[in-house]
Amino acid sequence: MGRTVFVREDDHCFVEVPDSTEVVDCPAEANDSAYDNCDAQIVLDGSGDKCFCVSGRGNPRPMPRPVPCPASAKK
């Protein structure tokens, strides 16, 4: 079963499992320098031309901000 792999601020990767997280090997794509500009989730816009860093932290949550797109988004 495929799971979303998240990259922590300390460059370690994890997946969500029931009631916790599990550290996993980071996929090669996670080494893309685009992820150095966002410590949350990078989202590609509908046209596929722009990427945004979307953070779930803070109250209120910060607005998405433009970031470079990872190379894998340009496929």
C-alpha cells in the first residue's frame, strides 16, 4: 500500500501510522533542493507552473507562499 512520505525539518523522513509516525528511508526525490525552502508540504497549482509551501502550523495558519518547484513536478 502506498503511503505519503513526509520530510521533517531535520531531513529525516517518516510516514503516518495509526496513532504515531514511523521513520523511513527518504526517497531520492526528497533530496531535491526545493524541499530546503519549505518545511511543510509543497503543493503544485492547477496549471502545473507554480508551487506553494502550505503549512498546517500556527493559529491562524499562514497563507501558502511561493517556492521553487521540485524537479519531479516538471514531468
